[in-house]
Amino acid sequence: MQTSSLDHDAHMRSAITLAHKTPRAPFGSVLVDRQTNKIVASGVNQSSANPILHGEIAAINDYARQGKSDWNKLTLYTTAEPCCMCQGAVLWAGIREVVFGTSIAQLKTLGWKQIDITAEEVVARSWDPSVVVVAGVCAAECDQLFEGAIACRR
Amino acid sequence: MQTSSLDHDAHMRSAITLAHKTPRAPFGSVLVDRQTNKIVASGVNQSSANPILHGEIAAINDYARQGKSDWNKLTLYTTAEPCCMCQGAVLWAGIREVVFGTSIAQLKTLGWKQIDITAEEVVARSWDPSVVVVAGVCAAECDQLFEGAIACRR
């Protein structure tokens, strides 16, 4: 499957705007309906309340609460590459396209603890290797968020 | 780290009892406090309401809702090997021991769609490879649950 015709930069900027709400953990995610080009759900990192509430999980929970099941028409935008928890969640939900900014490798370089499995690898080892992962959209802006956050934490 | 001195069979039987509540998706999980030997949280598969609510995620959410942060004293018992979403969640939460019944390999053999990454591999590629994974506790009983469920689904 090829990447969709959505404006990846514009939607990633929405995720970045959200991420500014949690500057010490600037993980922001939005789910976009490819048919309408609209944001239908969103989430930011809430791991201080629940350690598994990464931005992606919060966004998926937000959409699930709406009682809909048409996950396959959604694209997930997220400021950082989904970890294997979040990419696993994407697959179980049936979301077929993921677009991220900062890579797991870059987060590690910056000093963030990470599980060293790329989103691409999770997809490749799943029952549906045709799920699309688009890397590095607005990467410079996203990298800057995570550099700033790690400096705050020190 | 060595496996704890908990009675793994007894606690797995509690997870199996829970799993009987959702016979078409018999994924049951309990969190046990190693200091008191008591079950402090539990969860069953609720993926019909939210596709990411595997038993393990439901149990972690159950404990998070209690507002506690002492995850490192907990052991997770679960009828099937945690997928990379659930094992990732275990790591992010700070749970340091996981005990499972049926393996991902066995689920695949039985016809369940799976992400082909073992819980051990997720741990080994994380920032904390000392997290313990104990495989195959009450495996025959657990395998039977999943064989029955897949027969129901056909």
C-alpha cells in the first residue's frame, strides 16, 4: 500500500501543537479520517496518571470511546515513532497508516529510554505487513521538541 | 533476576477462571502483589469495546485507576504470552515479572492472528533486560481455553 494523499506536514503540525501541552513528554498524536481529511481523535502523553498512556494509546482510546469501528480509514500522526506497545495497538485497532516525526533511534541518542524495535519491524512481523509507516515527517521540529524536553528533565 | 517465590499455578488458575468470562477471547490477567501474595488488579479481553483492551492492558488500567505507583512489586499472570503491545505496556509500567500459559507460537498454530515477537525478545531489546518472563505455567489448561475459543469462532 502506498502512502495516502493527505497533507502529512499539516497534520503533523497539529500533533506538534498538541505535544506542546506536555512539554516534558512532548508525545502528541492525532487520528485523521482519510475520507474527510479531518482530525477525529487525539491524545497526549499522560503517563504520570497511567504509565501506558502514551500519546498514541490516548488517541486510540479517544476514538474507541466514540463507539466507532471504522479504524481502517484512519491515519495516525505522532510526533515520535510508535514503540512496540503503540505500533502493536495500531495493528490490533486496524489502523492502516502511521506517520511519525522523530525516530526511536533519535530518541535513544537524545537519552530517552526506549524499546529498540522499530514500527516497521512490528508491522513486518505481524499478520498484515501491508500497513504503511511513513518516517521523518517534520522531523527537525519534532527532534527539537524532544531535545528541549530532555534538557528540562536534567 | 530469578522468578519469585509466588505459587505460579494458583495465581494462573485465577487468571484462567477470569478468562472463562470471555470464552470467545479467553485472555485473562491478574496482577499479584509479591509482598502480600494477593491479587490487586485484574482484566479480561474487552476488545469488542476497544480493540486494544487485551486482558493485560485491562489489568494495568485497573491498577492505574487505583492511583498507585508501586508497580515494581507486582507480578502479572496471563493466560497467553503477552504480545509486543502488552509486553511493552508491562515494561513502561515497571512490572518486573510476567508469567504466562499459552505461547504466541501455540496461538499461531491454533489459528489466532499474532504479532510474531516473543515477550522475551521485547524484554531483551528494552532498557531493562532483567525483567523476568516465565513461560508455560498451566499451559495445558490455557491451550485448551484457546482451542475451544477458536472452535467457537469457526
